[in-house]
Amino acid sequence: MDLLLSLPASLSLPDLAALVLLFAIWFGIGWFTERPPAGKPSVSVLMMRFRREWMLHFITRDPRIFDGNILASLREGTAFFASACMIATGGILALIGNTDQLRGLAEELALEGAGGILWELKLLVTMFFVVNAFLKFVWAHRLFGYCAIMMAAVPNDPGDPMTRDRAMQAADLNITAARSFNAGLRSVYFALGSLTWLAGSWALMLGTAVVLFVTWRREFASTSRQVIMRSLPPPRLPDHARLPASAPPPPQP
């Protein structure tokens, strides 16, 4: 309660603006990544198609050990990041309990001075992103487990009327798990960016901009996206945008 009452006096206008910018960009890039424009899909959206194709090939693959190994590696990745977030949460809680070391480091580096409550707030913002990432990774791990069970429920007979439906259910669970995993990764990125607040409000704005650029580039302008796009058909244009096959060439100026 004392912390909440002291926040208005502890936060300066640049600190408040930087904090609002951080959360606005975190929410905005997440929304934009999952709902990109039709002509500019993100890597996360592009991979949805391949996850569905994976489950379609899974129907006729015999044996299915290869698919089980892929899913096991996905679960191991989520478990690793969840464990790392738990360790990071413990470290942040230890720092919140002893902010004198941070104040001493700030004085040595000639950084902006701040009261103990503001240091705790800065660490709490970082911990928010770390805890959110932990919850996302744990839920992704759980969903990949659901996906494994659904994959085991796919009949071995490709002609079974339930085979394709079960495979598509497994694909949808896989896509939902991947969406939660990607959200956890974004929270990790922004947790690292929020640490720059320890150096001041302007450093936080710069750190937020860097995280935004890195996140945007990996989803919309990375080499991996170009590789994925190579195997996709060209976009289908609406009828009014297509030129007739026998259209005369445009007049020369």
C-alpha cells in the first residue's frame, strides 16, 4: 500500500511517458504480429500453414516416431524457457529486497539518481514481463502436451472418416501452443528492454525502440521469412485487379 501511495510522487513525467510507451509497444507489436496485413504476413502467421501441412503428412507417415521427436523437442524448448524465467524471477525478487547495491552501482556509473521505491518499481516492471513469459511458456508446454495426445488419437487408417478431423484438431492445438510460445518470447525481449530503465527514462525509450526493431525485423524482414516465402504461391489478386490475358501493352509516352 505504501508503494502504491508513493508512486505518483516518485514517477517523473519522462518516466511515466517511457513506461506508457513500453507497454503500448509491447501490446501493439503482439497484436500486429498475430494480425498482420493480408499482403505482409508475419513469420508466426506463415508457420500456421506449415503446421497444418505437417499434420496432413502425419496421417500417412509410418512410423510416426519422427513426429513424436519433433513435438518432444518443442516441449523441451518451452520447459527450458520456463525454467529460465523462474530463475530470473528469483533473482529479481532478491534485488528488490536489496536495492542498495543498485543505488551504489548507479552512483559509480553516474546514472540518474532515484529513491528506493522507484528502483523497486523498475524491477517490478521487469519482473512483470518475466512472470508473463513464464506463464506463456508453461501454457505452451501444456498445449503441446494436448497436441501430443490428439496426435496419438489420430487413427492409423488414412481412410477413417475421423482421421483428417483429428489431425486438424492437433494442428490447431499446435498453432495455439506456438502462439503462446511466441508471446512468451516477446515478453522476454521486453523484459530485457525494460532493464534499460535502470539507466533512466530516455534509456528506456531507446531500449524499447531497439526491442521493437528487433521484434519487427524477425517477424517481417528476416532471412528466415524470405526462406519460408520461397515455397509459397504468389498472392491471389482480386478479379478487379487482374489484367486480362490479351490486354494490349500500355501506350508509350
